[in-house]
Amino acid sequence: MTSFTKLTEEQQPYIYINAVNKLNKINDNIYGGFTEHMGRCIYGGIYDPDSHLSDSHGFRTDVISALRELSVPVIRYPGGNFTATYHWQDGIGPRSSRPSRPSLAWAGYESNAFGTDEFMLWCEKVGAQPFLCLNFGTGTLDEALAWLEYCNSDQNTYYANLRRQNGREKPWGVKYWALGNEVWGPWQVEQMSKEAYATKAYQWAKALKLLDPSIELVLCGETGYSSWDVYVLKECVRWSLHDLGGSTTASLIAMHSIHIYTGSEEHFPNVTAPLSAERAIEMAAGFIDLARIENGVPHTIPRQTICFDEWNVWMPDRAPGEQGAEERYTLSDALAVGVWLNVLVRQSKYIGMATIAQNVNVIAPLLTTAEGLVKQTTWWPLCLFSRYMRGHLLAVNVRCPEYEGPTQPEWIRGTVATPFLDVSATINEDKIVSMVVVNIHDSRDFETPLEGVTAGDVQIYHVTGESPKVGNTQEKTEVKVDESRWDGKGPFIFRKHSIYMLRWQT
């Protein structure tokens, strides 16, 4: 949690942090990823059997190494919009017998050369848990139950035996399953009303939990601040002994999914836009509480959390989805991702999972080429957070001037504070404090006393570039991390358009 006090332009900023003000535990799953059959994410991204950089399974080893560097805990698959017409049985068994299908979500066709077993094996190599999204468009409940049986059953049953026949004796053990993707959207195949979705989701949830009570189901929400979210939570976050076979410790729904993308060609609207997600998380958390209260869910049933399973900077006009959505990110976008990650950390009390969309090539921090990887500007804040911003949230007070210009969306202004210094902090089990400060200002440095930084040896990680418009290419890296040390004495200068991480031992 970060509290903010607005100062005038003439007043000196100030940050107060105390390592004893330890708040909630941060779920490592907030640093999850997402891979969809879209553009070059799968084919030419994580799977490229013709590349000299791929292993015997066709997996790009440089991509695996990069994601292992991030310690990505969970990865969502196979979509996204692609899910609404995906039939998982097309992607199992001998590749020579797998059918090609039209891809209605993103144009072109799907070869199904990469499917369930390939994804599961790839996740094992990355060190991540799989998170599967069920087809709520053209799919059926029988098909969903069959996929769950194929992945998780150790019984002598048809689909468990089919998995064994395809070379995998041990169940894959998929814990997380999403009840559809963005089914509220007019771009979806089989768009649904909130009433129709809530009825279907609850009935599917009952059946899936009967087959495997250990799984965690994710409800399909919208933005977190819509009437869709209110309605489906009220209808699905409930509890009855009849539906749950007499259990008094379980609930059908574990998480509620929300999606938000941000982006603007203008620097300040771009870097403040992620703050809309801060309010969205708070509102969705309130709607969860409202549903539990009105439906009489006992306090002994674990509270549902938010699954922010699509978030990122994305401007579809700049990188159209049907053309592969290969964004070329700038320093301004990296600062926005830094603010995004600060939001997720600050609101981690309510978040059970977050998955950046996506990991490779498609609106991604990593781009593959024939010869290797390009680490885009947004890679660096993601890398720093995923490595170090784990453990427990710390309370911080920030006093600084505030950006007061136009925002995107407009409702941020007057609803959420937009300080020039955006801050979050954590403490890990080794009692190392990590504090991230994003100076979103494009022209002003801030000399800032830091009360609570007591160590004489502070590790500094600094991400910046010549201007907010610079980006990284295969030929030139304009934005990266520079490392240095500081003695912790006196004010610290947070340079313009920069991300800083300060780490010290308490």
C-alpha cells in the first residue's frame, strides 16, 4: 500500500518507508505469462522446429532461458480470443493426423502442430504451471470435461488412457482453468449476455469440480468496473452444500478474471493510464465482497481473488491483432509497464494471479529473430519486478507534485491520484527491502529525501534512455538496466523518465 500526499511544484518530494510496516504476502503468480495462438507467439516464437536455436522438441531454447530468468510461475493458454473456436483434440496425437482449421479470431489458419502435450512439456521446461482456458464459444461441457480428464486423471478411463497412448503416463496436473475468455465482447464467436454466461459458468463449474475437486476455476469478468462484473459475481460467487457435495471448505469459483490494456501516443496519458487498473482492482474486490455478503458465503470459505490475466500496454491501431500485434515499445511504454507492475504490487492483497499478454512477439517484452532475441524496453521493468519484488508488501508514504493534465481514460482524473513519483515496496524472507520508484516526468529530476533507508550500501538498478521515444532493436539497445551502488546518505536524485529499484538489507 502506498499513500500519497500532493505537494506544489516548489515543495521538495519526500518518501517514507519502514521495513516493520509489513502488510500482505504477495502471490508469486502475479508475474505470470500468456501464450496464445496469435501472430508469432507460438509458431516462430516459443515453437520453431526449423530454427537452429530450437531443441529436439522444436522449442526455442533462448526463449525458455529468458522466461526461466524471469522465474515465470504460471502461463495461460491457448487464448485469448483464439479459445472460442479451439477444440483441444485437434492438437493431440500424431502430427500427421492433426487437422488444420480456420482461425476465426486472428485470421489465417491453425495447423495444430502445437497442442496440449507440447504446451505442457514446454511449461515443464520453463518451470511454470499451466493455466488452461476453456472454449465457451463453440465448445461443449463434454469437451471441457474430457480435456480435464485427459490432463489430470490417473484413472483407467478413456481420456486418461488416451493421454497415456500419446506418451504421457503421469497426469499433467493442471490446477488453473478459466471459464471462457471475454465472452462479453462483440468480437467474440458466441458472444453471451451476462445472464446467459452466469448460468452456464455456474453449471460448468459444478461439473468440473465434481470430476476434479482440486482445481481452481476462474470466472470470466470484464474490466472489474462494469455491470457484467457485478452480475456474474453475484450469481456465481455463492455456496451451497448441495452443489458442492456437502463440502464446507470449498467454493466453485476461486478467482475472477479482469482485462485492461492501456496506451497512448502522448507520454503523460500513456504512463498514467495503468492507474485505471488500480481503481478497477479495488472495485472488483468490493464486488466480490458484496457477492459474498449478499449470498451468505461463510467466512470459512477462502475469499475469491482477482485474476488479472490480460494486461499490458497495447495500441491496436499501432499494432493490429490480425497482423500479429508486434508492438515496438518505447521508453515511455517501459515506464508505463513499471507503473502497471507497481499497481499489481500495491494491490496484491486482492490478486491471486496476473499474466502479462503476451510473453513472446505478440505485444511482448521479447521478440524472436532468426539469430536470437530482442529484449524490448518493457523487458527490463518486468525482469526487475519478477526477480526482486516478491515477499510481503510494505507500506510507503510518498509526498510529491502530481501530474494534472489530461488522462486516458478520462475518468482517471478526479478518481485516482497521478503522482510524478509512482512507488511500491516489498520485503523478502531474507529481510531485503526492494523499492521501485518510477519518475514519469519527461523533463524534471526530483531530489528526494528517503526516510527509512538505513543501510550504508544500497544496490541501485536504473532503467532509462535519452528520451521517452527511444526503443530497442536488434542493432541497438537504447534502454537497459544500469547497476550502481549508493551509500544511503542524503537525498536521492530520481532522474527524469526513469525507473529506479533500490535494494538494501534491513
